[in-house]
Amino acid sequence: MEIQPILLTLRRSKTGAILVAAQVALTLAIICNALFVVKARIATIDRPSGVAEDEVFQIQYAAAGVIEDRKGMQQADLAALRAIPGVEAVAAVNSFPVSSSGWGMGVTLDGKPGSEIPTGVYFSGESFVNAMGLKLIAGRDFQAGDVREVDDRTDARVQADVVILSGRLARKLFGDEQKAIGKTVYQGSGKEAQQMRVIGVVDTLLSSSAPAIDDYAQSTFIWPIRYLGATAHYAVRAEPSQRARVMKDAEKALSALRPDRVLINLHDMGEIKYRRYRHERAGANMLIAVTIGLLLVTASGIVGVASLWVSQRRKQIGVRRALGARRRDIVRYFVTENLLITTAGVAAGIALAIGLNLFLVSKLELAKLPIPYLVGGMVAVWALGLASVIGPAWRAASVPPAIATRTA
Amino acid sequence: MLAYYLALGLRHLRQSPILTGLIVVTLAVGVAASMSTLTVLRAMSGDPIPEKSDRLFTPNLDNRPDDGSSRDPRPPEMLTYRDAVALKNAKPGLRKSSVMRISPVIAPSRTDVKPFFGDGISVHADFFKMMDVPFVQGGPWSEADDARGNHVVVLRESMAEKLFGDAEPVGKTLHLDTYDATVTGVVSDAWEPVPRFYRLVSGPPPFRGVEDLFIPWSTAIANEMQPQGNVNCFTDPAPDAPPGYEGLKQSECIWVQFWVELASASDAPAYRDFLDGYVAEQRKLGRFPLPTNNKLFDVQGWLDVNKIVSKDTRLQTYLAFGFLLVCLVNCIGLLLAKFTARSGEIGVRRALGAPRRAIFKQYLVESGVVGLVGGAAGLGLTFASLWFLRKQSDEFAVLAKMDWMMLAITLVVAVVASLLAGILPTWRACQVQPALQLKSQ
């Protein structure tokens, strides 16, 4: 192998080599960390909400005057929505998963202060599970007898005797979703804690705020409460192919029912998720752009330095060719040289990547960088180096041997 | 001589155009990435009201129950209705105002505009002077309006235009929820403090949305307008508590943001003492069971404690500057290539008597020229990427705005970066041996 002469040459043109290696090292350090963050953002954006996302939509009206007969309004709305062809289930809800606006409460196992788990709360007088298309994995859904009525004008407290937990909350409290059934948990703590019995567990149900921290986003429960508030808020499930039409019909039907309210939300689940994760998406896109920019810049740097060397060494290449070196020997020379430099850069880059990660962990509470990202980054940078050097190496190989005889 | 070098530098831009183009593009991309993220970061961490941010304070009182549930050492971030009223009526403080976000239905007198929900806040008359809110027409309502809960309203310029078109809005009425309100003034659209520190902890995110209308605090309360935003209750209502709005007013729930302007920053300790005294008074009445834990934040302290600058933004800024560093290293390599190609020319100049210093000057000037061109291109790219960011979300629409300061910083960063990148290649150019170069020609 010709490593010895390559090393000798490199010692004579250190600057270029160091520049390329430094660039490779920085690039590796940054792209490993950037892609790691991108992966986390995408995982947040892509996580299932638990809701049948192709089927469900939200429709909400706010009162534009004083609405006295809230129960009547709710029942008329529900009947109108059910009458639309293609509608499979309807529920009046207090808030909507992932919609950024909702209710939160604390849940404890024993009602003692100090151990409250922050939890997203949903309630409906109908079957929330059915209207959202949730998957019940233990126990049963609510029955008509479970439902309580709460009017915010006359009732100071919102409470119910039975509850359905999300899978994550059930596991957090009882270790296993089956074990949760029939057990008692408390909403709140201390002397105001209210007891409730777990009758069911759903697989997944994200909270309305759906924060990036998965543990907070996944802890939710459902109450069988018909809440009579000033706004009219419904979840509707329809055939995926008919949803768009049903949404239009629903707006027409409800707007025709009464003039004293204003439509404030009409979104399908896809739109709701899109709006909630806009920030995460923008951040991920920005990091992807930085990564692509880095790879391009580094590639151009390698091409630049390699081209410089080729033009500086035309004469030597000619001499080698005249002495019997084949074209592929020349190509191999430049490729090997590049590989050596890139490898040195990669070695430094791994140290830098870990250093940068530690810095980000301490400053921004980022997670530790997993090894596969380092390996992936290494492979990417090696491939990039090879791809960039092929062009200049090929030009070097096409230097004619006759060059050796031309100039002094 | 410098002018001559500048001319030479400009002329040499055209020499080896591919290499020069590559340098300029690399520099421009690095500058644009770092400057657009820095612009956002700077806007996020900026002082929304620089003239008096050290004199405006928001008090937090710890009214949580003593049942061990209050693990957070920070007191609640808003006040109860009762405490807000008490602090407003107390003597200390130059100007004081409660802030509550509201969303009343606006029914315009114009028939071509349908009723809609407005975004607004209910405040005291002091608010406008405290926050230096500029009026284009009319002015704030009076303290008498405050006291009597009169049906008056201040509109934002764009909202006034939407409601009344070209007509003079002051003195006109519009229908809000359940009553008719008279417009007393119109606030300039230019009033856009970033972030919206006065309603930071409740309602829309701190960089999004503007207030379309302002109504007196007492009017909003008298008409039972619902607070739009968080209502946090650490204590569940007593069994005999009244339901509805009256219950909310009497409860220990926090939902009012409160701001006080002091005559000078040095009055803060006295106001703190006053707060402690107030809490001690209330404790005698059976409230505030926890040890006194009052906080008084000035604007900057309030922004810091609420961690306004998102971690994502910081991360992006760090990574973008890492990117700029890579671009710089790349530029060093490319400049080295560019200068090495001219060894012959340098040899001739040296042989004709040019000292190393002259060569150094000439090539550093040339790097600077490349930096200027790269900086100008980078500035263009920065504007483009900020424009792109503004399209991404409402928050970026507020944040991704270039100002003169950032413009200057961008150009300086580009030129300094290219000079830094130029030092090594220039130094190498000075090392050229005249004899060797002349011989090899």
C-alpha cells in the first residue's frame, strides 16, 4: 500500500489537510446532534393521539348572547348532528385532544398531598370513547346510569364517581391496566380530594395540550359528565371518505339551529395535529436545512482542497504516470489520501459530537446522544468525503504522462 | 495605497470566478443561517419597554393551602380577584392596573360585518400611561369611568378601521356582549411590545396576537366577562361558596395579572414590605396559611423566571453558529487555494521590491472585499430566510424582523469572518519565496 508516501506528502501540505479534517470534525459533531433533535421532534409529531384520526372532527360554537336553555341546546345539536348521513357517533365534549385548549387536574392514588400526577381531563354525557374512536383495553365504557349533569352556573364543583383512565396513567398508578379496574383513585389531594372508581382503561389518549414530554401528554382520564357550559363543543366521527362532506353539513345544520352563537372551531383531526405541532415542524425543518447546508459546504471544501492539490501536483502525477502508474493508481492515491484525512476528522468529530452533546444536555436538558447516531454520522461523513474526492481524483488520473517531459 | 488595493481586490473577484463564487456563497449561507436565528433570539430576549422596564413590577403572592401539595417554591403566577382589588385600592405605587384577557362578542353597527369575537384585555385607566401606549386618536378613559364601570372602550387602529371604515371612531358606539360601549380612543397599530409581557402567563403565547380592544376592568367584572386563559385553583371552593362568577370572585383561584409602576427602581424594597404587610393582615383573616413567600418581579425578572426564550431557539442558534464556523473553515481552504494560484504574481512583486507588509495588506484587503460581497449576499439571504420564517407561523411573523442593529451586526459579522478566514491564507501568501517562484516560471 502507498500509505507511507501519502503521509509524507501530507506532512508537506499540512494546512489543507488540517482544514479539511477540522471541517469534517465540526460537520460530524453538528449533524449527529441536529439529526438526533430532528428525530425527537418527528417522534413527537408522529405519535398517535389515540383518536381515530381519519374519522373524527371537532365543531365548536361560542355563545354570542346569553343562552338560558343549555341542555336543550345541547340535545338539539346532538340530534341535528346524528341526523346527518354518514355520521357514526357524536359526543358533546369539554375539550378536544391535541387542540391546545383544555382542562387539567391532579390525580393521586391515595388522596394524600404531594404525589399529584398532572392529568388531562375529558368529559362527555355521551360515549367519549365511541365518538373519538378510542380503543378500550380493559374494563367497560360508561353506561347511561353513570352520567352526571353539571351546569357551571349552579354547580361549583365538577365531579363524578367513575372514571376511565388512559393506559399510561393506569400503568403509572397500578403497574398494569387490568389491575386498575375496580380500584379507587382520587382527583386532587388533601381534604378536597374526591374519590372515584376506575371502570375502564383506553389504550392511548393524548391530552389537549399534548406537550412534547410524552409522560405529561399521555396521562389523561375521562369522566361521564354532561357539562352545560356556554359553548357548544362536539366531537363527530364519520366514515373517512365522507368526513369532508359531513363537516360542511354539520356546520350548515348547527348554524341553522340558532342565530345567537358564532362558529369558532371546525377542524378535522389532521388539521388539529398540524396546528399543534407547527412549532416542532418548523424547528425540525430548520435543523434539516442546517444539516443539508453543512454537508454541501463540507463537500465543496473537500472538492476545493483536493482540486488545489491536483493542480499543484500535475507534474508529479505526470512523472508517476510516465514511470508506469496506471490511472487507477492515481485515483487510489487521492482517494486513500482523502480517506486518511476524513478518518482523522471523524476521530476528532466523535469527541466534538460528544462534547457538543454534553454542552446541550447541560444547557438545554437535551437527552444523551445514542451511539447509532454517532455511527450513522461517521458513515455519512465518510461517504461524503469519498463522493467529493472522486471528481478531482478522476481529473488527476487524466493528467497525460507527457506532462512529465514538457516543462523544466 | 489602500484604495488601490481595494480596486485590485474588486478586480480579482472576477479572476477564478468559480472559486470566488464558492467563497461568496459559503460565506453568505453561513451568515444568513446564523443571522436569521440570531435575529429571532434577539427579538425573543429583547426588552419590551426599555425606558421603564426597571420600574414596572408584577407581584406574586403565595395563597396556596398548607396541605403539602405546594411543592413548587415559586408562588402562583397570578393574583386572586380579591388581592388584585386590594392592591389597586392601596396607596403604594405610582400607577397600577389589573390585566385580564377577555373575548367579548363585537356586534358592529356596520351591516356588512358579521358579529365576531374580539381579542382584548380589561385594564385600569393607568395601564395606558404605565405601558406608554401611543394613541392615534382620542385617549384613555378616565379614572371616573374606572370607578363607575362605564361602558367605554379603546380600540386598536386596525380594529377601528374594520368596524367604522373611514369614519371618525371616537365617540361612536359598538355593541359588546350585552351592552353598547362608546369609543374614547384609538391605539396605534405600531404598539406591539415583544414579548407581550403584560399578559405573559395566561392566554396566547407571548409572541402572538395583539389586543383589538381595551375595556375598563370594573366594566368587565360588572358584566361578568369570562377570563380568557388560565384560572388556577389550588383550593377547591368551600361547600357554602356561591356558584358562577360571584364564586370565582370570592375564591382563592388566581386569574388576574397585576402590574404596578413605581416612581423609581429603588422603591421596590418598600413595595415588598408593603406586600408582606398586606399578607400579614390577610393572614389574620384566615387566608395565606403558608409562610410569607411574596415575589416582586421587574419586567426582565418576569421574562427570565417565565423562561421566555425557548430552548429550541437557543439550540438552533448554537447550531447555526456552528454552521458559520464550518463555513469559515471552508473559506480558509478556498482562499488558500485562490491565493496559492497567484504565487507567481506575488513572487514578481516581491522581487520588484514589495515588502512582506505590503503583500499582507493587499491580500487582507482582498479577503475583506470578498467578505463584503459575501456579507451583502448573506444579508440578502438573511432577508429571504426571515421572510420565509415569517410565513411559517404567527410567532415568527412577530419575531423574524430585521432592524438596523441586526443589519449592521450582519455586515460586521460577515466582514470580520472573512478577515479571520483571510489571515492564514494571507500569511501563507507572504511566505512566498520570490526566487523559487521566478525560477519555476
